[in-house]
Amino acid sequence: MKIGQRGLAIGGGVLIAVAALGWFAFQRYAIQLPAIVMDWRDPIGPNQTVEWEPGPDVAEAPAGTRPPNIVLIVADDLGWNNITLNGGGVAGGTVPTPHIDSIAKAGLVLSHGYSGSGTCAPSRAAMMSGRYPTRFGFEFTPMPPGMARITTRFAAEDKNALRQTVLRDAEGPELDYTEMGMPQSEVSMGNLLQDAGYRTIHIGKWHLGETNGMAAYDQGFDESLLMASGLYLNLDDPASVEARNDFDPIDRFLWANMRFAARKNGGPRFEPDRYLTDYFTNEAVKAIEANKNRPFFLYLAHWAPHTPLQATQEDYDALSHIEDHTLRVYGAMIRALDRGVGEVLDALKENGLEENTLVIFTSDNGGAHYIGLPEINQPYRGWKATFFGGGIRVPFFLKWPAKIEAGQVYDHPVHHFDLYATAAAVAGVPVPDDRIVDGRNLLTVLEDAENPLHETLFWRSGHYQTVLHRGWKLQRTERPDAVWLFDLDNDPTEQNNLAARRPEKVAELVALLDAHNAEQAEPGWPSRVEMPVSIDKSLRERQAEDDEYIYWPN
């Protein structure tokens, strides 16, 4: 080879090597681009002490004669089988949840409690508005920038996957994550109670928008301590124990882009001073103490046990009997959540507020298939992002010692939007009369436990739609083209699809569903991605051709 040819060959090799290194760097760091941009636009500062505005030094009236306080505690992605109330629980019940269970035992168990949707944000919109979120265009879950495209690319890397995640091109201008939320034209639960003279406090997740009047502090909350990203501790914190699920595209995105951050009333981001679940709990206790002499509404929206799976070393060490690392981390997160509920209940008692405080506990939806733990929603089929029981049957308890006798159970369907009308009744104010309010006062079931509060309930996320009517449940979806019909009175875990054998019942329920859809608004923003979800397998398990599945439009 001549010298010139050798030089060209070497130069070409160098260019190929440089290109390969460049591509490797792009593949490694492009996933982190959303976080890099956010860190530049909205940096995270050191911890700031949160000062809750104090109420009067002396109460104008004794706690028992004031309007009752309301504490709404919402877990995130808590599976039906994550608590030990009904003999279940994580790792065969070896991770006890006595504090969460105590709310149920001391008050009213809504055994057929349903979430507002199969995913988090629409459910929260239902709670805060008292309405089907589809009435005001809140149909799809807002996703952080880049998440749809990056997770779709990750999903495509699994060459053995039978069904691929599908990225949808948005029609029209694409809204920013902060612009997708509950419009200010809605009268939120915060607005309702603030106007009734309550001090209103939000702590934790919001997920209902942050701009254009959609932030919590613009939606009726006097004070809002927002979860401003998604880690429970910094990645380099020696107190942190992680369980990473590389088979899950969502998990890979979260670990690359989430940070450990909070913000107060729209101020700059700062680091919490402890593990996130414990931090929100501690601030809730402080807020209770600051407001002990006046009526208050506390909306405590925990992130736990949502991914990324991250626990404290202390909670992890306490569960040394659990061999599976992922399950042990998950159990440790449940342990912290339950401990936090107990500390909030203790704060109410220590401040003389227990008797005249309505405490509500629920989850925004069921447990997720993508954490790879198969038993979290037993005995129900399905997961978060489905309308099977595993996605929308949620723990749902009310405790109010002054008004609710212990041991009450209501065995008919109720819905997240019922919390709105319940809060209005407790505060002694009417619900808005200039719009349809779908929720009903849950306290009325104390006087009439035999009759259903709702004859019919609906769920919708794009082409995937569901109706529950007088014990019959129909689900329909375009991808795949499928219809499921279940007689829940005789088949509560949805094992026996009767659609082919009961065409007249299918037609009846489809007519109800179509009539309901005709009343709903167009989505406020389009679905960006459709994710395949196997009904009976976690994402860790190998899929089969004959598995039942749905495609979930985010």
C-alpha cells in the first residue's frame, strides 16, 4: 500500500472510530437531555426550611365545634394487595401496614372503591373536580418532555417483544408538560373549601398543570409544597437503596431524568432534607401543628410507591427476610408510606383534632405491570393503565370518629369524584350548580348502605373505554379489536368473558357508553404514545401470542 493510501485508510479509520464514539456518547447522554435542559432552566438549590403560615394562637372555638378538618391522603400506584387489611400484603403479608389499615378499621370501608382512571393524572383531576375528567378534556396523562419518544425507542430495542409501543404524531402545536392540566374554569376541591373558610394545603404530587392558572396555588390552595421531580433521594446518597428494572423503558427514562427536588408556591426548586416520603410526612405534621386552631384541608399526595424504586437503607435492612431485591425495595417503600400515615394520624391526635377530622385514604390507581412484581393487585386481573380490576379497584377508606362508627362497610361502587361532593357536605357548602357534578356525598351511605350510590360509572382513555352498570362491566378497545363483558356479581375478578354469549347485554352497555361519550369534551391534548399491556403478566414475564392485552393511550 502506498503512503497516501495508507494515510487515507488511517484517516478513514479514525473518522469511523470518532463517529462510533460520537454515536455511543449520543446514545448514552441523549436520554438525559430533558433533565439537562431542566437543570439549566430551573436549577435545584440547597434545602430550604418550609415555614407554614400559622393560624391563630388561640382557637375561636373548640376543635369539636368547628367545621371538621379534612385530610386526604393519596398514594401513587398502590396495588390492591399492597396492604394487609384483608389478609394480603407485600411478600405474603410480611410487610404490615397497620396505620393504613387502622383508618379502615376505625371508620368506613368502601370495598368497591374505583379510581377516576387507570393512570394517575386523570384520577387526580376527578378527585379535585368532582367530575369525569373527560368532561373538560383531561383524558390523557401529561408526560414529561422527551418521555414518549425516548421510551418508545427503548421499547423497540427489545427484539423479542411481541407487541411494540407505538409513538403517535401530535396534531397541531404540542403543549408543554406544564400546560397540560386542569383548566382554571374548573372549581377545584381547594377552591370549594377555601371559599368555605378552610386553610387549604397541598403537599406532594400535583400533576394537574403548572402554568396558566393550573398550579395548586392557583387552584384554591393557600400553600403548596410541590414534588418538583421524581427521585426519593439523590443517586449518590449512601442512605439510598435502588432497584432498577432495565426491562422497563419508563424506568430507564426516570432514572436518567428525575431529580430530588421540591418547590413551595412556585418558588425555586430545592432539595428536601430527607427521604421524600418521610419529607412529605414531616411537612404534613408541621402543617397540622401550624393550623391546629382553625379548620384546614390537607391534601397529602405521596409519590410512593411509584417508580423509580428507591428506599432508605434503614427500611431495606428491616426486611432482610425478603430474598428478591426488587420486592424488598418495594416493600421498604410501602413500610415508609405506612409509617408516614401513622405519623399524620398521631399528629391529629396529639393536637386534639382526631375526633373532628375526616381522614380519607386512597390510591390514584392500581399497581403497575412495569415494576415486574406479579402479585401486587391480587386477586384482580390487570394493572395500572388498564380498566380491569387491578387498574381501577383501589383502597378507599374514611375515618371520622365524631360521625362514623368503626367497622362500617359499603359494598356498592363508589368513585374518586365522590370525594368532592363529600368534602362539600362536610364543609357545609353546596357543589357548583352551573355544571354537571358527577360525584355524590359518600356519607349518605351511612344511612342507606343497601342501595347503590351510582347505577352506572364510566372510564375512557381514547379508544379504550369501559362502563359498569348494575353489576355488569363492559370494556371495549380498538387495539386490539376486542370486547370484554363480565358479570361482576358472580365473577368479581373478571375471569369469564361473556361477550359472545350475551350480545343483548353488550348492546345495552354499548348504548350507555355511546351516550356518555356524546356528553364528553374533546381531549385537551392528544395521546402521544400507546403502550401494550398484558392483562395477566408483568412486564418482566415473557409474553405469548395468546395473552390477552390492551393498548393504553397515555
